[in-house]
Amino acid sequence: MKAVVCTKYGPPEVLQPREVEKDVPKDNEILIKVHATTVTSGDTRIRGFKVPLSFWLPARIALGFRSPKINILGAELAGEIKSVGKDVKKFKAGDQVFAYPGHHGGGYAEYTCIREDSAVAIKPTNLTYEEAAAVSFGGNTALYFLTQADIKDGQKVLIYGASGSVGTYAVQLAKYFGAEVTGVCSSSNIELVKSLGADKVIDYTKEDFSKNSEIYDVIFDAVGKSSISDCMESLQKEGVYLQAVATPATSLRMQWTSITNSRTLIGGTAVPKTENLNILKKLVETGNIKPVVDRTYPIEKIIEAHRYVDKGHKKGNVVITVDHIER
């Protein structure tokens, strides 16, 4: 089969089309014909090996020293099941699904195999493959963290990085949970964030939210760029701080801060869950949330798509169509 392979760590040009052996599903796996995938921040971090210096050696051991061990990226995808292993019970050939294989990748290929018990679910009926591919990473991550905050009706929630793939879902989910939502983004994304239901929007290029005397019950940093100390000043004494992109050093600091005061700090990596995908599917089908797609590229332009995501200004998601791959 044809795939786009990450040949080594580096700029987008390290992504190259290759002919690779077609996956054959194991007894507990499903074989998916990939119709669409995305370029997530995680994909670009792996491709470029963008990790903190303190995490360099553990990351090399985990990801691969000279090149990624898993060299077909694509952390989320949508497609049709072509065949299933003999022990698979939940799915059958012909099912339309969306999935979050995460660091296992596989989206940048014509076909990929996924374990039945991994984060995979039937695609929302009202979404195209392209739209469905843009749900699992950002939606699962936002839902994973926000549910830990146990948001109550009327609580004040601030979403930092409200226009990204995680932030756009966080705004919608926080509103669904009954919160009064403030989104933080750049001036070019204010209207987008308002359209997702944010009650207030702060332009971080013009205003520092930590200096406006507002106090929040929950602060969710969806991009890992806020100051923890500043956020503590804007958080209720029993409030919850969430960070979706917490480095090992940041995680240690958050643990220490949790010990030394009454606030709860939660960070790390969201765990992909089929349960979360099924919740997201229902919310999409009932119109409570929707994916935000910034741009769509054919997989032949995967390098261009990675260049765009590398700039750090995408709105929501960048989708890749994988109907065919030219060599």
C-alpha cells in the first residue's frame, strides 16, 4: 500500500511517499481504509522532535533515536472498516468509524490496523469523513480534562488557546456543562470563538487576563503557554487548573503547587478513550458541538500542511484527505 513515511526527524520535507507492506489485522484488530486524517500538534512535535531539553533522552528512547520508531504519523483518522480479526465483536466490515490512535499513528496511509479495544467508534452520522477525522484528538483531550474539573452550572471557566484544535472543543464542552465561558485567543480568532458559544473573549495581544481582577473556578490552558503563577492569581482558592501540554518539569511544578495550596492542578497527556469518542459522537449528532476545520489538503500536499501547522496559527483543525496517494 502507499503511505507517507517520516524518514527521519526534521522539517516537513522529511515526510516522503513510500510503498509499504499493507497491514493485515491480527485477531483483535480491525483494518481501516483511511479516508481522512489530520495534522495535529503531536504529529509535528514527533516529526520535528520538538521536546524540552530535559526530556531529550527519555523522548529519544520512547520515540526512536535516529528516526521515529512509528514512522507513519497521523494521530486521528476516519474511514471504513474493510476487514476484522476473528476475535473482533464490536465492529464489522463496512462500518464507518473515527479513531484516535494517538502516538501509534497510522493515519498517513491508505490502510491501517487498530485494536478493537483502542479509541475507535462509529462515525457521527451527520459528519463527512473529513469532519469526523477532526473530532477525536481535540475532542477527547478537551473532554478528558474538563470532566476532571467537575464543572457546575454557572461556574466561570477560562479557556486559554480557545481557537486551537483542543480549545475549540473546550469552549463548546464547557458551555454544554453549563459554565460561563471566557476564551483567550488572538484578535483574528475572536469571532470564531464567539461563534462557538464563548460568553466573553479576551485578545491576549491586547490584554493580560491575569491582570483584569476576574476570578475563575476553572482555568484550562489548552496550549501550554500560560504562566502557572499568573493563573493561580486568577483562580478561586478551591479552583481547578488544567494544562493539556504539560512537560515533565511543568508537571512537577504543578504537583508541588497542588500540595502547597488548596487549588487542584491537573496536567499531562489525555488518555484516548472509546467512551469519550462515543460521548462526542452523541454531542455532535445532537448539535451541541461541532468540529472546526481551518484548511483541508490532499495528502500529496502533506508537506505544505505541516508547514502551515508549524506556524502555530491554525484555527481548529487541519484535515488531510487520503483517498489516494501519488508516488
